[in-house]
Amino acid sequence: MNKKNITTALLVAVVVGSVLNIINSYDVFAEGRFTGKNVMRIMLTYITPFCVSLYSAIKAAKQKAG
């Protein structure tokens, strides 16, 4: 795991997470209904693409090396 992989994963998380949050939680943003459940769902929507991107980068690097 290197700095480039983490930076790329963060970028993917911001872009993909934002698109997914707009699609899935538009009503929360529009109406300002930020409950604990909604905030957790919004956070997980950013964490998931970060983890997937980082895992994929690490897996690809291992396959390339071995």
C-alpha cells in the first residue's frame, strides 16, 4: 500500500460517493433531515468506494508482482 493508491482511493471515494449520495440521499440534503441513521448511511456511502478502490489497487499490485 503506497501513497498513490491511497490518494487514488480517496479521489474515487469523493467522486463515486458524492454521486451515490446525491442519488440515494437527495431528500436528506434538500430537506436538511440529518438524523444519526442518515449521517451513518452518508458516511458509509463514501467509505465503501474507498475500501473497494484500495483493495483493488493492492490486489492488482500483488498480481503484477507475483
